[in-house]
Amino acid sequence: MTKKEISSGVVHKVPVDLRRAITSSSTVIKAWDSLTPLGRNEWICWVTSVKKKETRENHIGRVCAEILEGKRRPCCWAGCPHRGDN
């Protein structure tokens, strides 16, 4: 089986569950890789910042759907606390 490589974020590495969802579709991989490193970082942080498993699964599904819709960053989220401008 060929390992599918995808781009990471600025600070964060892509967690296994999010990586699995992104690599399940070549269209999602292409959309993910078209994001800026900062944009990918914010999506990763948006997924990993939640506490409940159900919420995390929901966020992962939304990442895939929303980047395919053309969203570049999570909507209505204050942003990754690791950004220097927050």
C-alpha cells in the first residue's frame, strides 16, 4: 500500500484521524494541499481543540466538506492560540 503524503501546518502535525479522513479522497487531498500552512494549522487546531470524541468526529467531517466547498479557514473560530497575532 502506498503511503499518501499530505502537507502539515505551521505548528501542528496532522493527527492520525484527520489524516485518514483527508487521504480517503484525492479531491480532499488536493483541496487540503492548496491551503496555506497557516490555514492548515488552524484546521488542525480546530479539530484537536475540542474535548468530546463526537465533536472531534464532527469537526473532521466538516473539515473535509468545507475545504471542498472552498473554505480556507474554520468559520466563526477565534483561531489557533499558537498564532502570534492572537
